[in-house]
Amino acid sequence: MHIEITSENFEKEIINAEKPVIADFWAEWCGPCRMMAPVLEEISEERSDITVAKINVDDEGELANKFNVNAIPTVILFKDGKAAATSVGYKEKEQLLKDLGIRG
């Protein structure tokens, strides 16, 4: 399960999060984003030590701009409230975790 992020809950759910957050910047119309959704759901189900969040770039353009999201899907790992790693484009689970520096 993931949480939906908006500008209203961003600080509470990501900046002040107690555990790392994988934030998926996506859009409804984006094919690769739809392909990425099951990968992120699988991570969410398997890893209780990580929170998976989704940020709709059409609704939250200000957040997308703040983190220089120019292509989607863009997945950013936040640790201690700061962007720690970024992955752009569709990735299989193992590659995504590797790109974000998350060990299995």
C-alpha cells in the first residue's frame, strides 16, 4: 500500500518521515508510470522499513518542479527528509532498488 502525497501533507509524510520514503512522481496518462505501479506496490508489500508514496505531477506540479522532475516516472528516495537518490524511467524491481541504493 502507498500513500498519496500532496503539497499539504508532503512535509508530514516525507520530510518528517521516520523511515525512508520512495516517492513516485507519476501521471494517469503515462504508460511507463502504469507499468511501474505494480513494481512499487510489490516493494511496499515486501518492505516494512520503507514507505512508498505517489505524487501525481498533474495535480502537484509545484512539487515536481521543486525536485526537478522533467520526465516521468521519476522515483526519488528520501532519507531523513532529503532527496538521497533518483531513478528516471521504468525499471524492474531489482534495478530500481539498486539505482536507489537500497539493499535487499
